[in-house]
Amino acid sequence: MRPPARELLHPRVLVRLLLFAGFVGVAPAAAEMTGVVFEDRDRDGVRDARERGRAGVAVSNGREVVRTDADGRYTLPDGPQGLAFVTRGPDVHAPIWYRPGGGDFGLVRSASSRADESFFVHMSDVHAMDRAGDLLEYSREKDSWVPPRVRAWLWRLNVRLFLEPAFGIDMEDELRRVLAPGSDVRALGNTALVANWFEAIAADRHPLGAPAEQLRQALGEIAALAPAFVVSTGDQILEGNQAPVPVVERWMRFYREEVARLDMPVYDTLGNNELASTELDEVPPETPGHGKASYRAHFGPTVYSFDRAGFHFMALDTHVDASTPGDKDWDFDVLSDDVRAWFENDAAAHPESRRIVLNHEPFRVDPTWPYPSYVLRRSLPYDDGLFARWGVRAVLAGHVHLNGRVRDGSVDHITTGALSGFRWALPGVAYPRGYRLCQVHDGELYTAWKPLGKAALGFVWPATDPGLHATAPALPSTRVVAVAVDEKGPFEIVSLELDGERLPLEPWGRYFFSAVVDRAQVPASGARLVLAAVRANGEEESAVLWLRHPEP
């Protein structure tokens, strides 16, 4: 996350420049993009005489969406992405799913590589980097004209007013654990403090000092849970805004190489940190790779859709170049005309679909977040009822590095904490690293946050935080949904008891469970529901939920 200060403080700039300047690796713009979508039976990517075209496949240019004809052919005008791309489904694999200027797409029929298509993982804000020095060089406040004493005072004020109350930790005490004995934390300015912090953790072989291995371990844990696929909602790399294009592309290559080891599809969404070099005055916008160009070259279109787990997923891009000559401002909260047109055209092309939107920035503010609400409302996008009109069931987002959930009418806005934690805060323990487990059952989406390296045990419905004792506001139905997952897989035994009486559990895959509670079993004073899980070594964990009848 960490949007630049000017994003929050400057007035809105109304002038928008072209989004596509400097896109590397794209053929010159053409009046039309044409091609054939075909069954690639020999999997060589080239259409042979015996490989028939595939009718009815959705193809887009980032604004218009068309279906292929009976012979698999499509025709599109050149669009804002400079690319033609197909909507991928669960029954086919598209080795090449987007092409600059259009062209042919070979589809390979394949069964899901995972037994449970309905289970997937949502991660966000990975902030991948392959060198420890990158964090120090590109993810800290640079030296400025502000005097060190003033910087130190501002940093301490930020800690006292925001970080310590929000997260209930003593920042100075945490810093003293790793800084050299006798270091005067209060006397250090922000720049010097961060420098000392990263030098200390590198010398101490702290996990943050080995970022490549840290990412591999996190992805390895996700892979061990065997989801059918992974969605990653932006900020895949470190502070690309503050880094030169070659560094940004090094991070993007590193991230793609690491997720390729997962042996499962990963669907990425553009984040504000993928806007290459947009905060560097010395890098002009016409530089190859600047802005969204590097992202398109490495990841493809910034809006696209795919079908999995019975849902139609729609990845959005709310980032707009709002700069004027001499200014490099970008907005992170705009549904541009092109993106809005693509959304409506894609939704119309898939009229019977249940929809899930993917976007880096959340569209609703969770009131529990410790950020000033006026800052969030000014820096997050809004859909103006667009999602409700098109039957969107859920919006999955990240950006704020916190978990959140807001139900707005028929749309569930779910925000997932960062795989990287609060990696710019000092220390990073301000908020845990983790990702979200997602289970689809009977056309509904159930989710639970899983801290990295720890178990997740708790109740998903009625909604509570996993692992916490909680009192449900009411007993809305007879169904209770729970999650039980150990660090890297299922528990040996999972059981549920209501006031000491065992209830039968229905497994939904490996990690989610459901049980039926008879209202007659819940006395007026309430009932204690205990979810227990046992590891292979006999260790046991439990979570408690109190159920009560609604007030008359």
C-alpha cells in the first residue's frame, strides 16, 4: 500500500493523459485486431488443419467484448490495452491468453489439477523483492530538506498517535530488541532509524533480511494447502513507484518465477506499486516501461476475466495517470470510462454468471480500520452502484494491509491483509502476515483469514474472527460454518460440541465444515459451541462461539 503523501494531500487533478504511453513489446496500433480461437490438440500453440475453431469464446480488447463465431473467429477494434485477450475457463488451459495487436489463441482442454475446484486462496500485497538491499534502498523515506530533529519528532508523533494505539505494541521497545545496545531510538530521524533497523536485521539474519527465502516459504505454505488456484490482488512487487524501470522489471521477473513454482494458476491484479517509476522525477513518462507498461509486458492486460469455482471473476484497474506538465500525480481511485465500459460489456457477455470482482484498492471502508476515515474515503474508489446492478456477489481487495469486511446491500466487500505484513512499519510485527482461505459451497463464498505459519480455527458463519472467543449477535440460522486448518494442511481430527453434546460435521473439502444446530437445543440463556481440532502429535486447539436467540 503506502500511497504517496501527495495522493492524500493534493487536490484532485482533472486532466488525464493517455494511459498507454510507452508500452513495451506491443505491435503498432492497428485499426482492427483479428484472430481465431482454436482447440490446440497437439499443444504446440500453432493451429493445424485438423484443429477446429472454438465458438462462443469471449475475446476483449480492454473495452469491447465479443464472442467468437462458429469457426472460432473474432474481430475487435484496437483498444486501450493494445492487446486482445480471452476469458479463460476451468475446463481449458490457455498457454497464451493475450497477444499484442491480436492473433490466434490455442486452448488446451484439461481437467483441474486439484481435486477440489471450489477451494482457492486470496493473497495480496506480496511486495516481492529478491535482494535485502532493495528494502533499504526503495522502501524508506529519502534524505530531504527536513532537519533530522524535525524528522525524528514527526516519526515519534506518528508512532505515538497511530501505530502504538492502533496495534497495541510498544514500538520503541520492539526496536531496541534489534538495534545496537545503547542506541537512542528517540534521537534517530526516520531515515537514520530505518537504515539502522535494516542493517541490524540483516546482520542478525532476521527473515526480513532474506526476502527471497521469506517469499518462497510463504508461497510454499500456500502450495501445501493445495488450492485449485490463487488470486493475488495487487502490489506483487516492492515500491515500483520509487524504483527505476530495470529494477521494477527485475522484481516482476522474480515474482513470476517464484509463483510459477506453485504448479497452479495464479491470477494477478494491478496494484499501485506496479506503476513503474511514477514517483521518480528523473524518469520521464515516455521512458519505455514507465507507468503500466512494464506490468502489461510481464503480466498482460490490467483488466480481464476468468471462470473458476462456479464464479465469473473480473479483475479491475482503478489507476489513472492524472498528471499535468511538471507533475507526476496518479489517481488510485478512478473507474475510468474504458474500465467501466469493459466491465459492463464483459458482464453482458456472461449474463448468467455469479460475479466476483478483484481490485487492489477496496471500494468500501471497514470502520474497524485504524486509519483516519477521511483519508481512506478520499483515496479509495467507489463503484456508484455498478456492482449491485450487475449482480456482483463479492469484491476481493487488499492495499490497506488489514483485514476487513463490509456488507453493502447484496455485495460483500472483503479486504485481505498483506502476505508481507506491515513491512514498512517498524517493526513489521505491527500486523501479522497472512492470506485468505476461500471456499465455495452451494454458490456461496465463505472465507477465513489465515496467519502465515499458524493455524486458523474458528467460525465463519455466524461471522467471527477465527481463533477468538466471540458472542454471535444472534442465531440467524441453523447452519454453522467453521474453518479448521493447521499450519500447512488439515488437522487430524475436527469436532464440534454444543454444551458438551457432539454435533455431526459435514466437511466442505479439507478445511471448511458445516453443522446444523437445532434451535430447540439453544436455551434462552444461550449455548456454548466449541470447535476442537487435534494434530497428529496429539496437540489440541479450540475455538468458542456463544449462540443465543434473537431479541424479541
